[in-house]
Amino acid sequence: MHSPELIEFINKHKFFWWYVPKDKLNNLSLESIVEVTLNYGKLKDISALFIILGEEKVVDIFFEKISRQRHNFFPRTKHFFELYFKRHVPKYSDR
């Protein structure tokens, strides 16, 4: 179950998941939330996600997702956040 802050974030941005029935929104995986927010969110949305989940958790999910053969990050989004996280998150700065 998600935290109340994350549920509020999901409900505030439910247009990101227009294809998900409203009663299933609270069952979204963290991977889905991170992926869609990084792909479609504005800076304010991404910052809010970092505050709610923690930047390190978002980064861990991001790098785990892009290590798979198939993921849904746009090429520009993937490239930008790879560079950003490698520069600004100490855990990944040596990659």
C-alpha cells in the first residue's frame, strides 16, 4: 500500500494514467509511477516525486528499469536522466 502522500500525488496526476480505471489507480507499481512521471511530468512533478519517494529510491528504480532489455522511457528522457543522475547522485557518480 502506498503512503498517503503518494496516493495524493497519484490522484493529483491521474491524467498520467488515463488508461487505468479510477478504482485501480492506488494499485499502480512504483515502477509505473516513476516511469510515467519522468517521461511526462514537469520539473515540479518530478521534484514532488523525489520528496515523496526519496531521490535515491527514484534513481534506483530508474537504473533498474533501463538495465532491462525493454522499458518505456523515451530516448531523450533516458539520456537526460542518465546524465543528470550520474552527475548529481553520489551513489551513481562513478558509472
